[in-house]
Amino acid sequence: MRFAGATTADFPSFENKPLNPNLCEPRKVNFQFDNIPKLWLNNNSALTHFFNAMNLFLPAFEGFMVRVMRNQLPRINNTQLEVPIRGFIKQEATHGQTHQKYNKIL
């Protein structure tokens, strides 16, 4: 498993755009889930099942985070804080949709 030193070119399903640390915005992803090997993480059953289990939990957690942040937006009076919060909401909504798509085939 190699992540250190990886670039967006190593992950063709991700939109390739520079990271702006001051702005949280969702990336466009196009994961193809139709030909995933049974043991997709280093051919290791423990790692694969651990991350499959995490994937089952994440849509609920991300939905919770979206609801919490959205409910608190009316209380935010700082535009410098509001902009990244809105970006975070969009990003988490996108994550949740991707996890749900994967969970359907899981």
C-alpha cells in the first residue's frame, strides 16, 4: 500500500486541481465500482473488511455532520468562517453520496 509521496495523478478518479487550504470545496469524483476485487485492499481480508465496515458507517456520520453544520449556519456571523463551512457541507454531502453508491454494491 503506497500513499506517501502520491499525487493526484496516482488517483485518476479524483478531479485534479490544486489544494487551497483556505477553502474547503468538494472535488468531483468518478469512482467506478463495477469491477472491484473481493479483497480490494492489498489482497488482505482483514484490511478489506475493516474498511468495508467503516464505509457502512461513514454515510450516517457525514449526514450527521452536514445536518449539524447546516443547523448552525444561521449563528455564524463571520463570513471568513461561513465560506469554508458551506464548502465543508458540500464536501461531506458528496462523500456521503459516494459511500452510498459503494455500499449498494458491497
